[in-house]
Amino acid sequence: MTTNYDQLIEKNFEHYSGGHVTHHVRTHTYKNFISDLRSPSRTILKLHGCVTNTAEIVLDRKSYFNAKADNPGIYDAVQALSTVNTVLFLGYSISDPDIQLILESVHARTRADHTHYALMSKFEHPSLRQAIGSTYNVSFIEYPAGQHHEVPLAVIDLWKAVKEERAGRGIP
């Protein structure tokens, strides 16, 4: 799931799969998203549309509202996925109103001991990190502001930490 409307994710998937299509790309207007979720195929959900159809791109408050009003099932599914899964946000500033509302709603309704995670630039002040983290139930993996070249190393560190945590629980 991404709120980006560029084609970075799908182009990288195609590149690293040797040019094979290994996924479906769906936007907020797609009516059979639940069917895709239940299928064995991989799906990229582009909540704000895609550059391949600029008329569907969600950019302002009115288009956010219209996307949700016209396609509530997609947003219900995203909320359900965020309720029963741990989500890792990459390249996301936690400033998207759609995601804020979903995370706030999920956290208010279903308190969880396990947080979601967001890899992002370091907050300017620790109080912002604490306030946003407690409101949305998100823990932050931060790297120095502007030092985006450190992101791959942070992802590798996260992968190792998850692997160690799973091994400690007897999970392969």
C-alpha cells in the first residue's frame, strides 16, 4: 500500500523480478480489492491514484473526501489491514490525512501492545515524536534529516532486528 502516485514501487518490482509482472496495481477506485486480497497474487494498492490516470490522483481535501465517499470499501479494507497487521511505513512523513485518520481510528478502537513502525527523517523535537507515536500507535525508526542514503542501512538493521526477535520466539 502506498500513498505515492508515482510508479517507483512497480518499476522496482519489475526490475528486480527480471521484467516479469509479479503483482497487480490497484487504485482507490478499484472495486474488487477484497477479491485481490484473498487471492494468492500480490497487489500494490495506490490510495492516491497513479500517474497513469491523472484524473484519479488524490491531492487536496476535496479529492480525499471524494475518494473516500466514492470508494469506502477500499478505506475499510485498509483500516482492517491496519487493525490486524503491523504496518511498516517507508518514505512516509506521517502527514497524510487519510492515513492519520485510519491510524487514529484503529488505535482509539483497539488498543494494542504492538506498534506500527515508520522509517523516516528524525523529528525536530522529541515531543513531536512522542505525541504522534502515542496518537497513532507508531514507533519511529529515524535517520538524520536529509541523509536519505542511510535508509537502506536502516532497513537492513530493521530486518536483522526482526529476524532476531522472531528467532527469540522460535519463529523461523
